[in-house]
Amino acid sequence: MYQPLSDQSGPPDVYVRAAPPPPPTQPLQEWRHVAVAVIGGGFTGLSTALHLAEASIDVAVLEAKEIGWGASGRAFGQVVPYLKLGEPAILRHYGTERGTRIIDAVAAGPDLVFELIFRHRIECWPTRSGLIFAAHSAGGRRDLERRTQYWQQRGAPVEMLEGTACADAIGSPLYPAASLDRRGGNINPFAYVRGLAHAAAKAGATLHTQTAVRGLTRREGKWALDAGSAGVTADNVVIATNAYTTDLWPGLRESIIPMRGHGFVSAPLSDNVSRSILPHRQSLTDTRLLYSGARMLPDGRLHASAHGPSFGAEPRADWARVDARIRRLFPQLGTVKWQQAWTGWVAMTTDHFPRLHELAPGLFAGLGYNGRGIAAATMMGRDLATLVRGARDEATVFPVTPVRTLRWHRIAPTLIRGLVQVYRVRDMVDEYRLRRAA
Ligand SMILES: Cc1cc2nc3c(=O)[nH]c(=O)nc-3n(C[C@H](O)[C@H](O)[C@H](O)COP(=O)(O)OP(=O)(O)OC[C@H]3O[C@@H](n4cnc5c(N)ncnc54)[C@H](O)[C@@H]3O)c2cc1C
């Protein structure tokens, strides 16, 4: 039975107002046959549809709400050349050959995203001046130095910023050091996902919104997707529902843990304050355990991402916590007028790596980006299109693996809430030390 996660706020106004108009979509009103049906209209589903439509394959996207309604329309907007875990962990997990392939492909992930943006002229604030990762502790600094060195040895445009160079790049004296990775960038993710939808439609894909798939069955050698009074039959199906996955396929929902991410946007800042914060318009995150980020939007608003309640019904915005953190970081801000807050669901996996599955003949799924999905989900869509077209696992970036259902899925929120408390205390201690040293 289709039951969406309780989360009605949708993509934030600040993104929606700056996005291209909605692409041509309509609810599915009859039964029809397509070669490929894609369930979910976010980065994964639309990248899959675009890659298939460009290969002249008849593809339809079925989205329960609107294009980009899930995490894709609510992301912080950082286009990252990394997965959640670093290169040594990837090599340990996947072995040298596959691990190296993943590291290289993920490093080129922003190239794929920005190439699609430019090829399809997607107006989504594309800014490719890099990403700043700041060291919030001595251990964090060592990790960043290791990663910077690894990429410098491979000729990538990654550098350490120390002392005043670091303070000037961030517009804050808080951090002693940071790594600047010029391969990454920033976008309006909702505008990007709409742009992908326009590009897929232009290439021949059909987009059906307000079309929730309620059941998936095998009938006479084809897949039948039941969407209430209408539906599609398809030779191949791609499930691209990530954290919003329901029980369409046994065990898939229980293979990931949906956790909330939170976004906050201020009113436009005065020109001189706006110019003093992240003057080259890179976005900032740091090495602390719980997520926190900041970036400036093109109209002078400050966008903060911050940790908040990870589970449960949509919470009230915790303005006080984000306000305190941001004003410690940028003391020049004075009073900040916060205007918008929103949340969305991120799909976590226990090993922090994404999943690509062939669930049954002609039935595929890609999910589990652990909060790094703008580039990775776009890449996953390309992988899924490759598999649908008959290639085997050797042709994809991510390996095709069986679904691993988590036996402790039901109690995951309780366990993770406990872990988050431990992380919160560790981050507070580190931040106290950092401020004393600053
Ligand atoms: C607050 C927040 C901040 C983030 N920041 C970043 C960031 O800065 N950088 C980054 O790389 N990543 C970030 N992410 C992660 C990134 O947004 C996701 O990894 C990515 O959007 C996943 O895309 P997707 O297409 O797989 O899933 P989604 O965009 O979530 O799309 C899934 C879609 O499936 C639909 N659906 C579900 N069930 C059905 C059904 N039965 N029938 C039809 N449709 C269905 C849903 O309505 C939804 O629209 C962030 C996520 C959040 C929530």
C-alpha cells in the first residue's frame, strides 16, 4: 500500500520562485504500455529517464506528487565529488579495482551534473567556484590534510587553506584550516531537477505527476504498475524512490534508514555583510559529526543546513539553535531575520554506500546516497539506464548487489537517536575547544 512519509512542506519557496516553470506533466488517466516505467521524479528517476529517452527508448516517469517533491527539491545544493566516506574506506569496502572506479567516477560526478546543466541550459544558479570543508578539530584537520594530499598527488585542484587565507575564504575567524575543492559547486537543486524533467520530456519521456504507484506485479511476462484507476505495463521498471520508498517491493524499504535533513534561509543580508561571507560563493561544511553547512544564495540570503530531529512528524523549525550556531560562525551578522525552514528525508545505509539492485528480471532500483545525492543520484540514473539497456554490472559505476534488509529496522530510530546524542556532546566539546583556540 502506498503511504508517503509524513512530510508535507514540499520544496522551499526560495528554490521554487527561482526555478524554471513546471515541465509538461499530467496524471496518468488510463492504462498504457511503455518499454520502461520509472517510479519517482527526483534526480535518480529523471536522470534515468533522460539517459533512456536520449537513446530513443520509450520511458514514462510516475511521480506520486510533483517533480522534485522529494529530497531532490529540498537539498542544500552542494554538488560534491565525494561519497559520505573517504577514499580509503571505499577501497577497503569494494577492493582496488571497483573501488578505484567508484572514486574516479564520483570525483567526476560534478562534471556530469554541470555538463547536463550547460547542455540543457538549466537555469539553476550553477556556481562552480568549489566547496570548503573546514576542520573543526585536530582530528578533522588531519583527515582533511590526508584527503587534500591524496587528490593533489592525482593532480586535482584541491588545496589546504590555513590561517588568514582560511578566515578570508570563509569570512569567519572560527576555523584554523580548511580544504578547498574546486571540482565541486553549488546549485538550486529544485531548479536542476525541473531542468532534468524538461530535458527528459524534450528527449521523448512522458511524465506523470500526482500518480502514486500502489502495487507492482508480474503479469504475462510484463510488469504491471497499479496507480488506482489507471496504470502502466512495462518491460522494465526502475524504482527511484530513495528515502520515500514504500513497500512496493519486499525488503527494499527496510534496507535503508530515512533520516530528516533541515534547511533554513534568512532574509537578504545587507550588501557589505553579504560580501563578507563566503565571498567567492563556495559553500561551507565542516568535519563535525552532525551535519552543518552555510552558503550565500544569489539574492544575498544566507542558507544554513543544520542538524535537527532525525525522525518523526514534521517538526517546528528550531530557529534558536541554527541562529546561535550561525552567529558564532559569522559574528558580523548581528541580528538575523530567518524567513524559511523546511525538512526532507535522506536515505542512509549502514555502510554509508549507495545501492544498485536488480530485484527481479527487468526490475531495478538505485538508492541510499547518505545525503550526497545530487551528483551520485545523477550518476545512478545513468547506471540504471545502462542496466535497463541490457549491460551487465561491469558496465556500471556502482556494483549490482542483493537487497540487504536490516533486521533491526524497526528500532533504528531509537538506536540512532542515542547515537546522535553522543555525537552532539562530542561536537559541543570540539566546538568549545575550537572557540577557545580562535
Ligand atoms: C535537507 C536535505 C539536504 C540535502 N543536501 C544535499 C546536498 O547538499 N548535496 C547532495 O549531494 N545531496 C543532498 N541531499 C541528498 C539528495 O537530495 C538526495 O540524495 C537526492 O535528492 C535523492 O534523489 P532521488 O531522486 O533518489 O530521491 P527523491 O528526490 O527523494 O525522489 C523520490 C521520489 O519518489 C516519489 N515516490 C515515492 N514513492 C512513490 C510511489 N509509490 N509512486 C510514485 N512516486 C513515488 C516521491 O514522491 C519522491 O518525489 C540532501 C537531502 C535533504 C533532504
